Amino acid sequence: MSVLLRRVRPYGEGDPVDVLIEDGIITRIEADLDAPSAEVVDGAGAIVLPGFVDLHTHVREPGREDTETIETGSAAAARGGYTAIFAMANTSPVADSVVVTDHVWRRGREVGLVDIHPVGAVTVGLKGTALAEMGTMHAGEAGVRLFSDDGHCVADPLLMRRALEYAAGLGVVVAQHAEEPRLTENAVAHEGATAARLGLTGWPRSAEEAIVARDAILARDAGARVHICHASTAGTVQLLDWAKKQDIAITAEVTPHHLFLDDSRLETYDAVNRVNPPLREASDVAALREALASGVVDCVATDHAPHAEQDKCCEFSQARPGMLGLETALSVVVASMVETGLLDWRGVARVMSERPAEIVGLTDQGRPIAVGEPGTLTVVDPDTRWTVAAQDLASLSANTPFDALELPAVVTTTVLRGRVTHRRTTSEVS
Ligand code: DOR
């Protein structure tokens, strides 16, 4: 089977070319190719990038299939331009054993729209008291390469030290949800003037920064690789910069929502804006954008967190934290990073695809667009704007803070190893 992407511009550079993919591999990149038997996708001058890789997705299967399944999460990922996602371990049962991690991997392959790599839990049941069998999960069919208790911090410093020591031996990465739990008891919003005025319990920046600093030092001493989930403060950026200058093997992600929204959104008390870590202040947003542009923050990750209506349409302090991200990520990155002049399309490929693949050592994703490389690609129309409609998303849940917002750029086509996994129909754009 072959696919011909007609009139596309790799990385948005140069004149349009045709890209032919045969048996999953790019075999020709030339102007005006002829391939009579190929499935033809006309890009009409659109941009082609390597398929996006998300290091942080909550798929909710097993356990909360009322909010997202591997099938609906895969469809949302393909629509968002993703060709690989990392499914977080806070499912029910928790992905703390090879039975669960291999199940998620196999079910993802069955659906076939996106590579779903399970993230293994660091601690048994995410309870933070005993290490999970990281080696067994790594040795399983899924070959787990990223471990995280995300949703919870591995707060015990000795346990985190041991996890990093094991990870170094296995050659895998520990992704930390950096939150010192004693500093965030009952916290629901960024600690600052807005939360004080609204009567919401504050979540200080120090809760994140204390753990980032601690874990950078623990990773240094263990000779391990640590990845910081959803960096949200200007202070975290400074710590990452310091640690990288010491040659500590630390990497970090930022979410689209932390690049675009600040805590002024909380004025309405709409719980769609409740998320962990919380939306911060405009000065943090500016620092995160600069850090992503400079490489101090390595990549974008969605923290796609579907929730049921009853868990969001309630009092702010009672709502579950988290927001959808897969289907709006590219547009939000374009609005915050490309339209502001901070990133070009090469830069988008770096933060959405190449760096995340490198961090976890994927060798078949985030590759250059070149002959002989995998036909795993995303086509983006940079000139079409669209209005987000929560109910029309492929996700089973609707908790997006971007509902009714007009955003730039649409993903028109996603291709995974030569198979078209998403193709936009005009009805999807309003
Ligand atoms: O807001 C969040 N929601 N942050 C997390 O770390 C976990 C996630 C979830 O699982 O809903």
C-alpha cells in the first residue's frame, strides 16, 4: 500500500513537493510525482512535519472508560496530529505491573491509529511507599521506557533516589510530577492575588520548585535521567537552566495550557480551568514560552486529562483537576509560539516531535523527513482558523478550556507508517 502526499512543504520551507510513502517508508520526495496506485492526499501547499509525540496522555482505560478509552483517545490523538502517545499509569488498576502495561500496549496496537506506549508506575498503586517492578515492565512486550506516578509526586526522597538508581541501570527515564504534597494540602489554585480574592486555597510555586531542585540533585548523584512533567513556573525554568548547565540529565515538558492561559481564567469559577499544576501568572507564562523557544524546556506534552461531566460541572474545589489537550495542542502552540515569533516550523517539529522521541529513545518517531525514513507524518494547514467545539471533539469527554475559542492552524492529515489515520473533512471546521 502506498500514500502520496501531494504539494506539501517539509517544515514549511521551500516550494511544495510530493512525498511518496511505500510500505511505511518514504521512498521519494520530488515535485510532480506520478504514483497511479497510491492513495493521494492533496496538501495544497500545507506544511508537513514529523508525526507528533506526546509524552503525557491520560487515556483512562482500564477503569474510567466512561471518560476515555484507548479507542477514543487514539482517535483524538490522530486528529491532533499525534503518531505516538505515552499513556499515564494512573488508571484503575494502576499500570504498576506488566499485565496492565502489556494490555495497554496490545490494545493500542489493535486500534492501530497511534502507537500507545504505556507509562509504568514508579510505586505500587501510586501509593509512594514501595517501588513497582520497573524491570519486569521494561522487559515486557511493551518495553516500558518511561515511569511516572503522575497525578502524584514521588515525594519520599529515599524512594525517589532508589527509583532513579534502578532507572539508571535499566536505561529508562523517571518522569516526576513535581509537587511537594505538604505544601499543596487542600490547594486548588495558584497561590497569588487571584486565588486570595476568590477565596480559593493556594498552591505555591515552591511546591513544584522544591521537588525540581531536589530531583535534579538526586538524578545527578544517581547518574540517572529525570524528566519534569508539566513545568509551570518561572522558578522551575531557572532551576532547569541551572541543572542543565551542570550537565545533569534533566529534561522537561510544558503543556499547551500553561503556555496560553493564566490564573485570570479563574474569575468565573468555571471548574474547566482547574488543573494540576494550576494555571499560573502571566509572568510564568512568558518565562515558559521563552524557555521552550531556547530549549531550557525541551518539549510540549498535553497532559490530556479527560473527565466526566459530573466531575467538572460542580463547585471549583470539588472538581477533578485536568483538561483535554490532544486535539487542540498544535493550534495552541501555534497561537502562543509561532504567531508570537518565538518558534518557526522547524522549532514546532523539535518541540512536538523530535525532542519527545529523543527523550524516551524512540527510534521510529520524530525522524527527519527524508527518503528512507518512516512515513510517519503530520500535515498542517497553517492558514485555516477554526473554532473549538467541545462536543465535536473525538475525545469521549468535553472538558476543554478552549471551547468556542477561535484558534489558528488545523491538522489536515496524519499518517502512521504509511497508513492515513486521520483526514480532515470540511465539516470538522467551522
Ligand atoms: O490536572 C491533572 N490531571 N494533573 C495531573 O497530574 C493528573 C491529571 C489527571 O489524571 O486527571
